[in-house]
Amino acid sequence: MMEEEQDNTYKFRVADAHCDTLNLLLKTGTCLSSKAPSGHIDLLNLTEGCVKLQFMSAFIGSEYKPTGALRRSMRLIDQFYRMIQSINNGVFVKSPSDIKKFMESDKIGFLLAIEGGEVLEGQLSVLRILYELGVRSIGLTWNQRNDIAEGIWEFEANGGLTRFGKEVTLEMNRLGILIDAAHMAEKSFFDLLSVSTQPIIVSHANCYALCKHPRNLTDEQMQALAKNNGLLGITFCPEYLSEKKSGVEDVIRHIDHACKVMGVEHVGLGSDFDGIETTPFGINNASSWPLISSALFKKGYLPDDIEKIMARNLINLLIKVLKEN
């Protein structure tokens, strides 16, 4: 769906695969319906940005690992529940049926995710309980090594996916939890793709060919992700966009490169709003999403392809991976 505004911006519905807003809400004691005092996401910004689906990630900081990770995740999950209960136009996304609910209404879908596999404490039983609580995506690592795999800070160790990591992968496949490979070291990434029977996501990263940051994906990784029928969420993190000051044009460069390497069906968006201190020039908060769709339109992308990048690809991925309750 596209709307042309008077200022020549083009609005498309948006599905955002990553933000850290839960942590900010917990820290500040604010709610999503209040105007974000310093953050990027609140209900007004989401509405103005035409956001239809927002992943809400419970980020587990290094100071809570490993022994406090599960307890920290419970506080953030509780924050998510309180957030959902405090708003009238939110849908807690746990199944394909829930996707239909928000797509056919004026409501916004919110998907509960966790960033950091340390929360499992080496137990598949914890994974199953998290599923019952509504968690539908888990990032297996952050930047460090854990008992599942290695993060990008551990690239020299070259250890890859562990035995427990393989068990976690297959159990997530069985349950219908979307696996997120953002922050994973390269060998762990390829090991994961060799084990998973379901498509995966890299929720927030960019293209290494354009910006040589270790968090970005090489063309080889991107091609493997496309072969898996997975998705790369292009992110706003300035360090992943350019070695110099970045702007909207840099976001478009990475989207364009990813589309050429992977095919447009495997490219989406993962802002990392409220997890990044600065944003690309011109992007202020979640209300700025129309700048991306407008820039793609002006670059010559067809409306159907813009719709795929902005939302449809991520929604289709969820329909494939999630299961009915």
C-alpha cells in the first residue's frame, strides 16, 4: 500500500525486525503511549511512520551474563506484557493468525524477541517455556561466545555452532521460533545454515562490501542466506553504513547492493532504534520511515518491490516460520 503525501514523500507500510525500545522503557519507566523523551519509538512515531509490525527485542547486556541473563529477560518480558496491556491498538504477534489481525485492521503488531542465547542457561526446557510466554524470535548470540555459538568478537577462535547450539536450532525450528543470526561469527553463521531446516533472519546488519565492519555480511554470507530463503534486515547503525558520516543515501546503497546480491525477496529492514546512539542524517525516529520508501521510489524501484522491502518480505518470512498456537 502506497500513499503520496503533499511533500512528495511516499508512504508504505513498514515491518521493522529490530529495536531495543523495551530496554529504554524499563530504564525510564515510561510507556509506549507517552511521547518518547529521548528515544526513537513511541506510538505516535510508529503511526506517522506507517509501521505495521515492530519486533521488540529484550536485549541482554553483558553485565547480566551469564548468571543473570534469564532473570533479566524476565524483567524485559514483563515490560513487554505491560506495554501491550497499556495500549489499545497493539496485537501480540505469536502466530500467522495474529498477523492477519493487524494487517486487516488499523492495529500495530508487536513481536517479542530476545537478543542473547545466554537466557537459555543450557536448557531446552527454558526455550520451551519462553515459547509459551510468547517469544517468537531469538538472537543466538550477541558479540561474545556462549554455549550455543560464537559472536563476532570471537572470530579468531573459529569454533562455530556447538552441540547444544545444534539442539537449540532444531528445537526452535520445531516450535516455530524465528532464529536470528545477527552478531554471529562467520563460522557459526554457516554452521547454523547447514543445520536449520527453516529460514532464518539476520535482523540488523549491512553489506560488508560497502562498509568493512565485522558486523556486516559478506556477499558469500548474503548469498547463503538467500539460498536458505532467509532475510537480511538493513539497519540504521551509522558504523555499519559508512566509515564517514552517513545519511539516507547510504541506507539506500546497502539496500540496493543487498537486492543485487540476494534478490529483492530476501531484503528487509531492522532499524536498531533505541539501540543506537546516533542515526543517519535525516532519520530522526520511527516517523522517518517514509524517507526510505521515497528514496527507493526516486531511485527507480517499482512500488511492488518497495512494498516487499519495507514490509512484505518480513511478514512472509514470519508466516513461513511461525506456527498456530
